[in-house]
Amino acid sequence: MKGIEQLVYTLLQHNECVVIPSFGGFIVKTKGAHIDYDKGIAVPAFKALSFNVKLNDNDGQLIKYCCSENHLSYFESESLVKASVDQWNQSIAQGHKIHMDSIGSFWKDEEGNVQFEQDRSFNLLLSAYGLELVEFIPIVSAEIDAPPNEIRVKVKNNKLLKYAAAAAIILPVAFYSYWIPVKTPAFESGMISYHDFNPLEKANQGNYKASNISLERLEFPKLEVNEQENSLNTEAKTSESKPEEPTIPTVIEPSTLHLIAGCFANLDNAERYIARLKTLGFDAQLLQQGKLFKISIGSGFSAESLIPIQQKAKEASIDCWTLKP
């Protein structure tokens, strides 16, 4: 016949809560494997037990299991459990410490409370069966055992590396802070090229030679005027006697890139703005596109050729945009 302690041990392996009527209940919690570096041990996964004397109501689990294992009736199993519990309660009340095999020990403290300590030599977790505590010796760091002189050398090397890294960053920045504004035309042109970062590359300077060019004088043949032309001249003279009509400035069609400084629907407004731009030094021209008159302050075949004009317009606080053909 199996004893009550053995039955409780088996139930703890398969259940998370086991109640002993009129004594108390066990609560099971599975904990994973871990390493205790302070004690130098590796602990496998296990089931941790906690005991609560207030969980003492009979849920029938222990008595039914006793019936099936010992082939007893329910009344006989209940009497067997009660006899063991009465003996445990009496021993604890008298101040004795009782021990359940493979489960743990019970006793009363000075305040009269029942205390429980699990027996760690047995692992209730079936999946960790056969695994034991593994003791190991922590590896001592090599730097602790190293002589003081070697440690100082390492510190010095680290400082040298820091200084070298700082110099590798500061020196190039200081060099190009002087090189780019002084030795390159980056600030004057407003553009910077990767060639400006190469101090060994020499700029190609253009070689120009002056040469005298002699052009032959052009002689224009005399034109004979016939009667038809005389009639045209007389008509022209009569037309000159008529009041002059206002002249329309030359209008050009946009065939290249133009820098537009204004757009007007009224021709008079466009002419006045052109006159103002010319006083500022711009070669202003009138472009006609649809019903609007656009005013160009410069043209070119590429966006790079318009950069100096854009800079000049920016200094004169003139907003402009690029018109493509």
C-alpha cells in the first residue's frame, strides 16, 4: 500500500495544486534553468513549491487518487488520509519538525505560524528528470592577474589611439577650411567641384595670343532708281507727313534658356520695367508668348551660363525664374 506522502509526491509531479484536507495545500510553479554566478552553480529547470495552510478544504483529489492506487473504498481512503493528517498536526503543535520524503519539511515558528521548506534534492519536474546541479569555477579576468605595468601600457595605448583619431578628423577639416576659400574659386563662382578637394591638381590656364586681322573694305554698288521706286518714295514722303505711331520694341521668340524677371499683360507696363532694369545694368529684352509679355534679363544655352546673372539679380533683390524653349 502506498503512503500518503508518496501519493502527494506523485500528484505534485502532474498537477499545479494539491490539497491535503485539514492540513494545507501546495501550489506548484515551474521555473526555468538558470546560472548562479555568485555560488558557481548551474541549476536545471524545476518545480518550486509553496505551502498555504488556508487551502485545507477537501477537493476530493487526494482521496480519489488514494482509492485508485490502493484499491480502497472512498471511506477507507478518507480515513487513511485523516489518520496521517492528525498525526502531522499533533507533531507540529508539540513543536516538532516533520519531514515528507522528496517534498520538504514543516514546523512552527516563534509566532505559531506553520513554515515550509522544499527539499531541493528532488526535482518534481518530469521533463528535467536526471538533471543535477552543475558546479563550476568562475573564470578570473586576465586583466586582474596582469602585472600593474602591463595595465598601464594598455591605458597609454588607448590614449594614443584617441589622440590619433582626433587628429585624423581635425587636420583635414582645418586644411580644407583654408584651401577652399583661398586656393579655389568656389566662393566667387558660388559653385564647388570635387576637383577643388585635390590640392595636387593644377588648374589649366588658357593661353591666348593677340593677332591683327586686316579686313578688306567693302564697296557697295550704286543702285539705279526707276520710276516705280520714285512713286514709292513719293508715297513714303506723304506717309511721313502723317502723325507718327508709337514704336513697338523688338519682340524676340524664346529659342534658348531665358531668365525671366517679370510677366505683363500690358505692353506699357512691360516697357517701363525694361527701362528700369536697364538702369540697373541688365540687358533686358521683351519676349512674347501668347498674350503675355515676358521680360528676359539674360539668356544662355545651359543653366550654368545663367548663374552669374542669377547672382546679380539676387543682389538687386529681383526675383527671377528660368524659361525653357
